[in-house]
Amino acid sequence: MLISIVITVKNEEDNISDLLDSLIIQEKPYEIVIVDAYSEDSTVEIIKKYAKKYGGIKLYQMEGSRGAGRNYGVEKSSGEYVAFIDGDVVASEQWLAEIRKSFREGADVVAGKTIQVGYKPFEKLERVELFYKGIDVTYPSCNLAYRKKLFVEIGGFDEWFITAEDIDLNIRAVDRGAKFVYNPNAIVYHRTRNSWISFIKQAFWNGYGRKQLTLKHGKMWKYYKPQRMFTPYHLSFAGIVRFAAAFMGYLACKFFGGKSYGS
């Protein structure tokens, strides 16, 4: 079972070596497909060194949204299955073996466990989940794998999205009747933002993406679980700052991001 690991990167010189070190030890067979958005640091040079030393690494360059980059990576992939991971992530040793196990057991979509590491107040914040037809569709694409045939059939990532393109993809997979499997043993470690400024920017754009979801799919509030939004961690200082920044992003999309889907 060949799995294509698809990665989009830009200016990840501080992280890309750790990611690739964690990938080259994964259970074979696999290939690594990297789409670089014209990094201005040494990211590409580092990737080329790994490709020369270990093989099995394909490097492409293109500009565009995260969804566009991932779609391009899938287009260039050879596997029957595609696993998405990000440039600032480190995979556990059994990550790919566990994803492969879930596919062999009949999954169409496999979501793994993502552990946040870094600044403690940011580590403890969980994602704001959205349940669609009983399925958590907020599984992030830094640890998400798809049967390639399904991915292609539902049109891949919608390149219109700035963020939340993974949620949109998962919603469409649910509508297609895909079997989702959450495998807590498919673990990756995701670095939190390293400053309050980058944390606030991330929250802003996440809020922007949530509004993009409503522009495409209609009102989404009924799919949230309010009790999950008021945990002690969400009510911490970092949680309140994140909510405020996300709400500003939501409003920015509502008033300045186009009045309808795709506009």
C-alpha cells in the first residue's frame, strides 16, 4: 500500500529538517511530495540535500493557497492514498503505520492525534470542534489522510479558502458517505506559534475561514457544541485573546471578504 505524504511549505528552514528526519523512518512503502511556495530562506536547499541522500522525495514549486498547493501535490503523487502533514510538524515513529492500519480496516479518511508543543498557554488550547452529521469535521490537515480516489471525486481542496479548507473538504467527504476513522495512535507533534503576534494572526485567519464556511455552506452554528467552547482552557487569557482575534477575522470576512461564496 503506497502512501504519498503531501506537504506544502514556505520559509520552514527552522523546522523542515526535523519533519524530514521523522518521515524517513516511517514504515515503507511511501513517497514524500513537497510543494514549496517559493521560500525565501534555505528551505529548498535543505529539502534537496535530503532528496539526494535518501531518495523518495519529490520537490515542486508553485505559488497559491494551501489548498492549491496540496491539490498540486496530490496531482503529482503516485500512491493510492495521500497523507497530509505540515512543515512545522514532527511525526511519531508509527504515524504512517497506524494510518495504513486504519486504511486496511476500511477507512476512507483517517484522522490522527495532533499534540501541540511549544508555549504552554497555547499548547492547552484545543480546536473549536464542528460536528456535521455526527462527525467531527475539524480534524486538521496537518494530520489527515484520504483515499486518493475519494479525494479526487469530491474535487480536492477548495482553493478559494484562505483557511478552513480542510473542514470544507471533510464536510464534502461526509456528504459523499465516506467512512471516517480517528486513530489516536497516529500521532504528530505540531509546534505552537512562538509569539503573541503570530498567535493572534493565526486566530484571525482561522476566524476568517470559519466565516468562509458559512458563505459556502450556510449557517454553521447548529453544528457547534457550546459546552465545548467554554472549558477552562477556552476561558483562559490565551483562550479569550484567541476568541477575540477569531471574531475579528470572522467579521472581516463578513464585511470585506465577499457577500457570497466565491465572490
